[in-house]
Amino acid sequence: MYNELLWIFTQLPDDYIVLDTETTGLPDENGPPDIVTLGITVVRNRKIAESVEFKTRPQKRISEEAQSIHGITNEQAARFDSFFSQWSQIVEYLKDQLIVIHNASFDWPILLDHVARYGLSMPPIQGVFCSQKAAIPWAQAANLPCSHRGPSLDTLTKVLGVEDLRAKRNGIHGAKIDSKLTYRVVEVMKQYGLDSND
């Protein structure tokens, strides 16, 4: 029902990467939060080829709310390697790729902030696709809970019957897990959109 509203997902290529971050909290008067973990799932021919997670030492303290979401304490994060030292590895995953992010308006500016802060440079990419924004017309037509940013990953996981990878961790978020979950949701929506054209 309303699957023709998912046509934008049918335009996605068969090869892309999904990126997700867990952070120290929300943007505030001191600017964007810091990345604590960065997850990347590599999709080749619509299947997961690889999934990795980079744990990066933040300069800001992790808020209690953020700790309750991703379960990483300030003590644990203090032992992680710096973002700067891991950038060369991260770049290899981003280079020349289409990057899919659920809630790109949150994650992408934070990543760009880190690149600028550490005097690094972003590699050439194909673009950024926000799966949350792209799902808005379909979610609204189906009367799903939907903020101005779009339907949450939890909402889409439940409605689409996708296996909830967070459930195995008592609902705790993780950058790697959430990037894999986003991949699953995106591929189901892509298939629904393709089926509506038959």
C-alpha cells in the first residue's frame, strides 16, 4: 500500500555504503557533539560485503542520555584511538561511494565537523542519501509516527518486519548494528518500491 511513494529507493544503486554514528550527545551551544563510534556497512550487489566499526576517543564528555542510548561510558571511550589516527582507514570506505545515512542531517554535519577540526580532507564521494527523509511521503501516507526528520529506524524496523538487531542488545544502539539495520530497512523499501512498478 502506497509503495509507489517509495520510488526514490528504487533509484539506489546495488552498491553503496551505510554510515552511522554514536556520539557524545546532541548539538548544543558548544557546537556539534563528538563521534564515539562510527559504523560502516559495505553493500555490494544488494548484499552485505563487510561491516566495520571505528571506536574514536571524543574530546567532549558523553552525556548521561547518550550513555543510556549506546552504553559507552566516558571511561571506556577514553581508551579509544583518536579520530585523526583512524581517518585514513575510514577514507578508504567512503571514497567514490554513495553514502546512505538514516538521519543524515544529524550524522553528516558531525562527520564534516571532525574532518575540518582535525585539518583532514574528505575524499570524493557520489553523494549522501538520507533514508529517513526519503521515507517521509510513504510513512505519512501510511499514518506512521513521523517527526519532521522522518520515521525512526525503530518504527520502520517494526512496520517492515525487519529483524530488530538492537533487541539482542536490550535495545542498546550501536553504530555498526544500526548501519546494518538501516541496510535491511532500505533494501526492503527498495523491493517494495520495485514491486509496485510490476
